Amino acid sequence: MAKPRDNRAWLLVLPVVALVAFSALIPVMTVVNYSVQDTFGNNQFFWNGTGWFKELLDPSTDLGGRFLDALWRTLLFSALCLLIEIPLGIAVALVLPRRGWGVAAALVVLALPLLIPWNVVGTIWQVFARRDIGLLGAAVNGLGIDFNYAQVPLHAWITVVAMDVWHWTSLVVLLCYAGLRAIPDAYYQAAKVDGAGAWAVFRAIQLPKMQRVLTIAVLLRFMDSFMIYTEPFVVTGGGPGNATTFLSIDLVKIALGQFDLGKAAAVSIVYNLIILTVCWVFFATTTRGQGEAGR
């Protein structure tokens, strides 16, 4: 017998849905309005149509070239973070204790970086990597390496990537650990009976069972790393030069530094569409693959 559905329950969540839609719609409408206009101050706007978008998508223009450079830097940063944090998070989750008092202690220690505000993380690493007073900078320079993230682009990249890995690998670890704990003991017992080694257990049992949490981890880390602003801005300010000027930092420079609200609005819309598109493609691809594997 089919259980009857009471659609009146939707009335309980409608106020929340309406509030969220209202609070999200007004900023989006404002940005869209700015993206088709130009202003010279004094709250006076002039219609520009799709002019900013045409200039933005044309690499030969100043705005288009600047946008593409920042986009590639941001994509490279996201790719490096994912390539380091996902395997590292899986490896750490595999070695965490499963029982005893060590479980709570390990989880608390892992959660500590996630509790620190983003601007504080940037300040910590700004001091930590300084060559004069920072522990990391002084130690590296003590090895005979002239480490200076304020002047050398490669050193700035190493610093901001290491900072992101330190800050967010714990999230991947916690998600993977939850996926591992959800695997029934019967799977391990069957693998032990079959004489499977650690690598075979990981490849045939643990990794497939972690696919869903890994999908969530990759989506969250891509979105966070692609939208990163506070930490690299505090550490390097986008420098040296434009070496660490990611798309979010460049967007703020256009909007607040140059006060080009029309250009900034167009960039933010394209920025948002890129994030939505990449996340949708990745999610659709992974979920389709999981559905076919489960048949």
C-alpha cells in the first residue's frame, strides 16, 4: 500500500525558500543591471548593452587579456590544490585510528585549521613564511635557499599553495574518514579470507566506497580554491607583480581599485557562470559514472 503524501508540508519551508530566493535575487539583479551600464560617479549610469561582455571575451582587449590571465592563474591554483589535497587527504584518512581514544584526539587536531578564520590564516602564513622572523622562511634560508615570497613569483606560489593545503586538507580527510567508517566490516573480513593485500583492499573496496564523499570533496575544494581571495590577498596582495593575482583579487581591484562597476559586474557574472558550469559538468559526469558502475 502506497504511503499518502501530504503536500501541505511544503508550506513549512516556503517562508525559508522565499527569504533565500529574495536575498539571493537582489544582489544578482543588481550585478546584472551594472553589467549592461557604465558610470562616471555621482550615481549616474549610461546604457552600454553587451559592450563589457564583448570586451571581456576578446583576448585582444585590455580587459579580455587581463581576465584570461587571471583565469588561467586561478585554474592552475585550483588544479594544484586538488592534485595535492585529494591524495593527501585519502592517505591521512587511511592511517587514522578506527577505535579508541586516538580517534577523538585525531579528529580534533584535524579540525583545528578549519576553525581558523581565513584572514587569520593569511596573517599566520604571512609571518610564518617571512625570511627574517618567520620560522619557515628562516629555516629555508638557513638551508642556503634564498626564499622570498614577496619578490620571487615561484616562492609566492609555493607559499599560497602550501597555505591552502595546510588549511583545507583536513576537510578532505574528515570526509574520506567518514566514508571509510561507513564500510561494513564484512567487506574486510571477505577480503581477509580471500588473502587480499592492503593495495587490493584499497583499490577494490575502500576507493569505490569513497566515491561519493570524494565527489563532494572535489566539488567543495574546487569551488573554494577557485573563489579564494582572503588568504592570498593577505599574504602576497596578488604579487609579486601579478603572479598571484587570481580572478577574485583582480575582480576586487577592478571594482574597488578602479571603480569600474560595469566591468566588474560583467567579470563577476562570467566568473559565476564558469564555477556553475564546471561544477555541473563534473557532478553530472561522476554521478553518471557511479550510476553505470552500480548497475
